[in-house]
Amino acid sequence: MQITRTTMSKKSDAPSKRSQVKRGHIRADYKQETIHKILDAMPLCHVSYVLDGSPVVTPTFQWRQGNRVYWHGSSASRMMRKAQGAEVCLAVTILDGMVLARSAFHHSVNYRSVMLFGTAQIVDDREEATQSLKAMIEGLYPGRWDMLRAMNEQELKATTVLSMPIDEAAAKVRTGPPIDDEEDYGLPIWAGVLPITMQVGAPFSDPRVMDGVKVPAHAKTFKIGKHDA
């Protein structure tokens, strides 16, 4: 997926002071479309909390439903228990390439990233939590939810779903070749980009899959991110 920015975002476009990109602000993008595309393209995120006065960052999966982002974890986790009403920061990053310049100082990377700020809210309604988890599975593997054993009460109790609105967010994107000092372009040094992509391998079955059960289409055609991203 490629993101094309037709207009440069201004600092005044930032939804809040803390979400305003200051370093490298010419790469900032506050448009909802850009932010949604990056969230949809990469399920892996990192969520930061302050737990007992200390910062904690945890990797987990996120998924977007409309203008809200969701993530989940164990109900036994003290982070999940204390997250209700807490300020959190959620970040998603996609590495697209290594950028090699003519000086060490100008080496960089091509990337797409989003940082969201907000107040975490627990989805405590049983039906809403179930539908949110279904949205996560269906966003990754279309058609899989209906072929699974239904979640039981104990599994629901053991899972906490959190969400927050995508109101205070900023994207930051770098694309293209290295940007060197003008006088360095005449140096006999190779410079360029090493593209990076994540590849999905062919599925292999659990050895305990029953005889005659075939690999479903959503496993054969899986791609990273929401299937409609």
C-alpha cells in the first residue's frame, strides 16, 4: 500500500499540542484518511501506560472500527485492570526501507507511523466486546469467525477489550531517496534505498488437524493488515 500526500500538513492542523509533530514536521500528516490507512495496514502496535508511577510499553494487536481503535489483553493483567480511564499513547510503525546517504548523518529510513493519544475505555458490555473481537478476527481472516467454536463465558471473562477515539492523532511518513548536502552529490559514493517488505509464507497445518479438513481460503490469501485496507 502506498500513501500519497497531496498537500503538506501545517502545525496548526494538529488536533492538540501533544500530538503536534515538531521534529521533521514536514513529514507530518494529520488527515484522517492517512491515519486510518496506516492503522489498517499494520495490526501490531505498542501501547504505553504509566503503571504505579513508572512507564510501561506493551506490544499487542490493534484494530480500527470507524473512528475508534481497539486492543485487547488478559483480564488478569494489572495494566489492563488499571487502564480504564487512564491516559495512554498507542503507536504503529511500518518500516518500508533503509535509506543510505553519502554521509552517516543523512542515513535514514522510509516509514509510515501513527501516534495516538487518548483515554482508554474498557468495553464492558458482553455483546459489544464479542462483536469487537469478531471485528478483529474478521479484519484479519475474512470468513473465519463463523467457522470457529463460539467463545465461552470463561474466555470472555478472561479477555479485556479496550478502546479510545482516534481524535488526537498524528501520522508521520517518509518516502523517497536520501537527502544529502548539495556538495556531497559529487562524491563517488553509492547512495539509495533498500526496500523492506513483510512477506507471508505458505500455510502449514497443525499436525492434529482432522483428516479431510482443508486449508481455508483466508489462510491461503492472507495479507498483513485489514483485508480491505
